[in-house]
Amino acid sequence: MTTVEIEYCVPCGFRERALDVQRAILTGLETELDELSLVMGGHGIFQVRADGDVIYDKSEDDLDVDGIVREIRERTR
């Protein structure tokens, strides 16, 4: 099973974005995950990690929620 963390910048107002990503992950993969957590951060961060590996970083990629879900799904197989 897989552990997923979504770390988002609180001062930047990324909470709604984090909740949207969390909702999409739960909708597609809820029964395949051990844990899904939101981690409050700062300094402009918005990352999604699966088992400690960064699978999305806003500083490097455009936000593609479906792509994030697909990547996590691949890791759960």
C-alpha cells in the first residue's frame, strides 16, 4: 500500500488546491492507500509525495491532477 502527502504553502493560499488534489486522489484510489495527509508548509511549496518520492512539484511542473492520480495509481500496483 502507498502513503501520500500533499504539502502546501499556507501563506500562499494553496489550501483549496491541496483539497482539490486530495479529493481527486481519494475518489480514484481511496481503497488502495494506507494514508493520505495534508502537510502545512510555507515558502511557496506545493508538492505531492508518494512513499517519500516527489511525484509533483509546482516549481517544476504544471498542475495536472489527473496525471498525479495516474502516477499514484501506477505506484499502487
